[in-house]
Amino acid sequence: MFKTIAPCLFSFDIEWIPDPLSAEILHGVAGEGVQGNEDAMKRLWAESGATEEQPQPYLKTVLCRIVSIAGIFREVSQGEVKLKLVSLPADTKDAEKIKEKSILQVMLKAIGSRKPQLVGYNSHNADVPIIIQRSIVNGLFGEGMGERPDKPWEGVDYFAQSGDFNVDLAPILGRYAQTPKLNEIACLCGIPGKVDTDGGSVSGMWLQGDLQGIVNYNEFDAITTHLLWARVAHFGGLLGDEAYEHEQALIRSLMEQEIASGKSHFERYIAEWDRLQKLVAKR
């Protein structure tokens, strides 16, 4: 269990795909065009033990390309909690912004300048390592994310497994075979898990050119991660009953603002949230 809530917090999620260029570099499989990219992905899966029953096995994150990062930026100032939705790429039609290097540069600069408390699900094993690995692969400056204090209490340390600046909800909620999937624990709490799609569909969506659909899905997972974080914080006594209710109200208000600005996909999330809330009320 984490012990503190930092004044600056970022609940986030990342979407990635098998990197066609990695297949070309490591295995000589060119990834030009949709068919070429698909063949390159299949080669990476094959090298990782793909079977007929499991055609898309989990790949080492270093072999994958980040295509989207989304999160809820939470800041407390003079006792007031403010939430902001952050999505990368900000413009899925901008050829420069959709590049992995550009996505990572924006993310690293934000982390380096604000040093937020990071909150994720399985982030110790996947999300934080892929940020580091793919930033190094792209030759990026870490913007301070890689800095480590001489002593744990002297500064932010995203590499410390026991610290509070890299909060992974998964091992808090279970270990090994008892670790729930995000979808499982979220839905049982009355929080939407998978809405419309799931992580296994991301590669196909990317091949079809549906990057905006991936970003929308990523935003759903970011919202879910933040709502689950609030529930865990409530259990741990870091958010009282009133503060927990307020956090949920802020998330709903944030989605309503996003809907008003044109992000209609949040209407489906709210509808699913309402449906699940009615179900869990039967307990």
C-alpha cells in the first residue's frame, strides 16, 4: 500500500504495438505498407513463441513501439483538487506528433519538469520500463526522469520498488496468480473496465489506421486507473468518504467537459459506469 498522495499525481496508461522496425533490424523482415507491417509483427510474435492457440504472445516491451499515452493529471493547490486529461498524441492527424519519439519527448519533459507521483496498473513491470527502454532506443535525453537521489527521502525516485513516486496498483491488489486483471477488479468495484475493445485489438486498429480509436481506448483505461487509485486510496485512509466521493464527481465532470468539447466516446464510458454502479448496489 502506498503511504502518501503527492500534490502532483499522474494516473496513466500506455498503448503499444509490436514494432515493425524492430523486426526489420533484428530479423530482416521489412515492414513497408500494411501487409509488410503485419508480417513484421507476426515475425516478432513467432520469435516469442506464438502458437495457434496463442498467436499474439506477450512481447518484451523493448520490441514494441509506443503509439499512445493517456493519463489524468491531478494537482492540489490551496486545498483544491484539479484534474486534467492528457492524451498523446494530441493530434492523431499530425505526422510529426504521432511518432513514438515525439510522444516520448512530450511525456519525458512533463515528468521531468513536474516530477509527479506516477500511478499505473502493472506499471512496475511494463509501463515504466517501456518508457525507459524506448526512450533509450530513440536516443532521448531523460529530462530528469532517470535521476536518482542519494537517499530515498531526498527526492523523487521512479526506480525505487518500495517508494511512493511509482505506485503500481497491481501488486497492491494481489500477487502472482491472485493478481486481478484491471478489467476484473475495476468492474467488480463498479468501474468500467474494457469499453468497446481491449488491449489485444490495438495492433489490428493500428494496422487499419485507427489511431484515434486507440487514443480513445487509452483514455478509457486512464480514467479507470484513476478511479481505481481513488478507491484504493479510500481503503488505505488517504481519502476520506467525502474526499472519495468528490474525486469521483471530479472525474465525471471532467468527462462531461470532454464530451462538450467533442469527445463523444466518453458518453459510452459514463453509460457503462452508471450500469455497473446499479449492479454493485445490489450488494
